Amino acid sequence: MSSDTSVGARRTGVGGGVNPPSAGTKPRITGATVPAPAKPTRARRRPAVIALGLALVALGVLASVYLTTTLGQTHQVLAVTNDVARGETITSGDLTAVDLPTGPTLLKPVDAELIREIGGKKVAAADLPAGSLLTPGSFQDALQPAVGRSIVGIALAPNQMPRTALNAGDVVRIVETPVTGGDAPPEEPLSIPAVVVTSQAATIGDQTVVDVEVAKDKAAALAARAATGRVALVIDPALPTGEG
């Protein structure tokens, strides 16, 4: 009996307490429960925003490809090497080929391959300064007068004009002269301001045929007097653009 009691005492421990847990057994912890961390929420993306972003990326790629392939490319166009006055014939020596970058531009230069169709066959439609690009509006088959202007041809003998060579664009006056052997008019003779368009020797005789541009309302009076041969040409200083 006493042996059983001693065994029970050893099991319950001193004072009837509960035996401590054996080695290898984890004690249970009691107390407040710690909540688990909340799962992060994923932002919801709208399909339209995603599509817009993809479109912008694609546009940027296309722009890069375009710039890469075009900026390095050039094509040859015609440029003017010498000053060519309005009405003068454009010669091949007045033109040269230059490289122009390929790409959008407000200019419409003439392709260099057309030099044989222009050189010696076209006249300048306006004053062409050296270094400028040739455009389709820079030349034409024959000079046409501007709005409100007319071109009149005059045949002049050597004594009716200065010996100075005439060039297209020269500012002149066509002066009415008296009959051969007649007295000079008491009043200042009629004179009409004009601009030389072309000047070349006549095929017959020693006359020079000069085409001049005048105001439209003066053309008839000049043509009538030129037909009588009673005119002379006087060279004047150049006038500002739009006068004469």
C-alpha cells in the first residue's frame, strides 16, 4: 500500500501539483490572438487606359523608325549659281545640283534631272539670286507680263539708243522724237517709263529689237509711236520694286 502511495506521489509531484511537461513538449501559450497581415489589394486597370498606352508606345516606335530612315536620305535638286534677272534665259551654267534632305518641306525644288529641259530653254519668271533653289514658279517658256503690265516690242536703230548693252531688268524710258529734220517740240516730249525684258539684234539690218514692259494703259500709245520709228530709248537709274 505504501509503495503505491509513493508512486502516485511521484506522478503528481509535491503537494499534489501537476507534473511539468516532459522534455520535447512545447508549452501552449494562451492570450490575445494576433491577426494575420491583410493581403495587398491589386489596383484595377481600365482596358481603355491600357490600350491608349500601347498605342502611344507603338506611335513612338514608328516615329523613331521614320526619323531613322529619312533623316539620312537626300535627293539632288537644282540651285542657281549666278544672278539671273527676270526675263533672262536660264543657261545650264547658271544651275548646279545640290543635295537636299528628304522630308516634308514647304519648298518644291526642281529635280536635278531636269537641267537639260531648263538650261537654255527657259527664262526667269522673277529675279533669281545666286544660291537660291529653283522652283517650278521660277521659270517659264516665255516671260509673261505681270498683272496690269504689258510687253511691247520696239525696233531701234543705233542712233535711237545708247551704245551701252541692255540687260533684262534695266529701267528705261521710251521718248517720242520729232520727224526727221524737224524742230524739237517746244514742250517736253512724251516719255513712257519701261523695263527691259529682252534685247537682241534684228535678223535684217542693223536695228536692235527691244522688248520692254510698261504699264498696261501706256502700251497702246507706245506701240503706235514705235510703229512710226519716232522713238528713242533712254537708260535711267534702277527704281525700287513696283515702280516704273
